[in-house]
Amino acid sequence: MAGTLLEQRMIRWLCGLAGYASETEGEDCAASASAESLAHGAAGSALSGQERASAQGRHSDRSGEGSSPSTELLPHETTPRVRQPDSLNAAKPDGVFTSGGTQSNYMGLLLARDRFCMSRWHWNVRELGLHPAASRMRVLCSEAAHFTVKQSAAQLGLGEQAVVSIPVDSQHRMRPDLLEQQLTQLRDDGLLPFALVATAGTTDFGSIDPLPELAAIARRHDLWLHTDAAYGGALLLSDKHAGLLAGLDLADSIAVDFHKMFYQPISCGAFLLRDRHDFRFMRQLADYLNPAEDEEDGVPNLVTKSVQTTRRFDALKLYISLQHIGRLAFGEMIDYTLELAGGTAALIRQEPAFELMNEPVMNAIVFRYVPASCPVGRSPEEWSDELNVRIRSTLLSEGTAVLARTKANGRLWLKFTLLNPRTELKHTKQILQKAKEIGKALEAGG
Ligand SMILES: *Cc1c(COP(=O)(O)O)cnc(C)c1O
């Protein structure tokens, strides 16, 4: 029970952080107050008055003295970061902890599918299975979206064929103009677009789709907007960079992972929902677990909001981390890794032996070693790919570094994902130096 209340409190805080919050929150504030007194009474009883005083919300907690990162608590935030247009304020947000982005993306598309079938055909998918016309339903996302969008479509009975990929611009963000075109085309073809998945932090490049533009298109075309912020969601903790996520609050649902840039042990993620009413599509009542009478009596139960039944108490990890580290210090760690990425990208750009693929928006940098020449009889592309594969495996076998690899524009690339705030520029510099030496040696026939 205490776990349920603490999870709900964390979810409320996350919804506020994401910009989800209604102005007419009398009921929620009351619920929040009681959950907080519970937390203070139990987990938080050792807090000093000063610590409590420093926890008066994100704006005051950073202005004053006495708000050192170590004493900053989970902010008791009820003020939304971004004020929403009036029409959206009626909805009350909610959410649930999940095993990660995979499950959160699945849940977003499940609710989207079922709401669409209900509103279009008065068809209850949970009871009846898929509607006969479901094979015409379409989900749109960028070509840089996570593979779990396709995986979810497959698991939801729509098939991978239901996923339509929209091309990206030079910075790997979905192109709204092509999205519009595609939507028109789909409608002309008699197909049924029902959901749009935006990505805030693509896995390879950390690119953030133009969220406000996509939200406007989603609203115009009556699409469920799910924003996959599994990687990028942590930017919300940073005062400097949270602006990159402007428009996040316009999504119907959001995926955010805490086992990535929130530095939590695996597994820990959340699914946030702008209108908690939409959870009705997955609500299951079991007499022995969460009987209807309990609901009427207001007994909270998270089973009705999860695709899992028994779950680990993952909210506790995040709660404890935020209490001990504080949002401020979390934000500073993230800011630091973004700076480090900028510095590392500059090193790569200055070095003729490397090609930098992206100016990092977050802390992912994609680059490759560029051979000075190509042996006779080899294609320059193949040769480049081979050298980069061998540079990577040598760095690994020598114990220097584990670089990720990816494919883009038909080429093989190396990748830094600089999440660790203890990594310094001198470290990435050493790795690059070493990578170059290995490349040169290989070219010289070594
Ligand atoms: C990591 C990631 C996922 C998958 O999340 P898991 O936590 O591994 O289930 C989905 N989308 C994006 C953008 C990711 O970075």
C-alpha cells in the first residue's frame, strides 16, 4: 500500500515535470498532500525542517541558499512547467512505472489502438479482438524511431505493415511536411492513420523531433500522439536544456526511462498519460485483487493501469536517488555530459582522420575513421567499414574502450554515448587518439 502511494506520488511529480497538470486540481492536490504526509511520516521522517523548506518546488528550491544538491528533495511540484491551452486542461494526467521504453511504447500504442476502434466503430477490442478493418490502421513515426514501434504494432495484431516511416531531415528529425503529405496519401488510399509516434532523443543521434509541429498535425488529423522520450526525457531535469523538450506536454502519452540518463539500475521506466480516463481501455478487474468495491471506495490499485500484475517497486529507486542526489545535481550531471559531448565533437571535427556525422543535440556522437587512401581492388566504402570495425574491436580487445557502432547512410559508424558524468574530455581524447593510431597502423598494413 505504501508502495502504491509512493509510486502515485512519483507519477504525479513526473507528470508535473513533463508539463502535464491541470489547473483544476483540487482533488489531486488533496491526494498529493496525503501521499506526501505519508512519505514524510514514513520514509521521510528524518528530514530536517530546513530540508523540507528547501523542497518547496522547483523554482524556489534553486533560488535560495540552503538548497544544496544534497539537501534538495523531490520537489513537491504542482505548478505545470508549461501552461497548456485551455481545451486540454480538462484532462487529468496519470501514469505507471514500467520495465522501460519497450513496455511504455507498447502501452501508448495499445491505448491508441483501442481508443480509435472505440471512437470509430464503437468496437471494444478487449472484448471482441481486432476489428475486421484493423488491417487498414496505420501508425506513423520517423525512420529514426525505435524498433519497438514496429514490435508493438506486431504484438498488437496490426502487423509491422501498419508502421509508416517518415523521412528525417539532415539532423535526423522527422519532417513535418512529409508527414502531412503521407497522411494525405494514406487517406487517399483508404487507410486509417490513428497514431503518431514522436521521438525525443533518438537512440543513435539523440535527435528530437519537432514536437510542437507534430502535436499540431496530430490534433488536426485526430491522431493519438505518443512521444518516446525514453532517452531524452531526462533533459527535463536540466534547467539549461529542458527547453529542448518544449511541446512534450502536448502528447497523449509519453515514454520515459530512468535506467538511461536518470542513472537508475535496470529496470526502471514510466508511462505517462495526459488523460487518465484513457486507462479505461486496459482496466481489468479481478475479484481477488482489485474488486470493483475497492475502486468505489477509492482504494488505489495500480493493476488497472499496468500490463503487468505483480511488479517490482521500481519507484523506490528513483525516489531515493532524487532524495539523496537532488534534482539540481541530476540536472548538472546531464548538463555536464552534454558539454562533454560538445567538446568531444569539436575534437573529432578538428581531426582530418575522422568524420563527424552529427552535431550532438544530447550526448550521442556518431563518427568514423576516414582512411587516407584505399588499397587497389577495394571499394573505398567497404574499406572504410572494415577499418572502423577493426578499430572498434581492437579498442575493445585492448581494454581501451567499448564504442558502440551503428549504420547510417549505408556506412558503418562508431558512436560515443556519453552518459557517465565522471568521463572527462581527456578520456575521450585518449580514445580518439588511440583509434586514429589503430587506423593508421591498419592502413600501413599492420
Ligand atoms: C532505450 C530506448 C527504448 C527501449 O527502452 P527499454 O528501456 O530498453 O525497454 C525505446 N525507445 C528509445 C528512444 C530508447 O532509447
